[in-house]
Amino acid sequence: MVFQTMFSGPLPPPALYAHYEDVLPGAAERILALTEREQAHRHRFETDALHAEVRYSNLGMWLGAGVLIFVLIAACFCAYIGHGEVAIAIAGLGVAGVVGAFIRGKESHRSDQNEKP
């Protein structure tokens, strides 16, 4: 006759704690401390990942604004030297590119939120 016990999760069922303690005194406390350290590590990891996501998002917005300003300056320069059609094309494409990137970013963010449980 074979008897098998299984559990899932970081902690064993409470009934097994006594068995761990019988085999090795202090084992139950060590298991609990290990679980607490693992949970603290996961919380730090998730916090760091969230902060990195916010940093990259802000960086993308600042870089997009910088590119848009550069494009608008280039368009103004083209208009100043008498190339109005080129200025309109540059400004239109620059603004359309930034607006398109903004819309794609919002759709991506929305789809990510819908996928999370």
C-alpha cells in the first residue's frame, strides 16, 4: 500500500508543521521565514517592475515631444526659406506620426489591462 500526500503553495498544511518540527527542531520557523522572504522579494520585484514601466513610459513621452518639437522647427525653417509645401508635409507627417504612436500606445495599454486577471 502506498500513501502519498501532496500540497501546493509556499507553505505546507498546518498538520505537517509538527512533522517538520519533529524531524528537525526549528524547521517550521525556518519554512515560515523562507516564505516571508520570498513574498517580500516578489513585492520588491513587482514594485521595481512598475517603477521601470512608468520610467519608460515617461521617457517615451519626452522623446516623442522632443522629436515633435524638432520636426516643427524643421517645418518652420522650411517655411521661412520659402518652401511652404515641404513645411506643410514635414509638419503634417510629424504630427501624424506622434498622434499615431499615442493611439497605438493607448490601445496596447487597454489590451494589456483586459488580459490581466
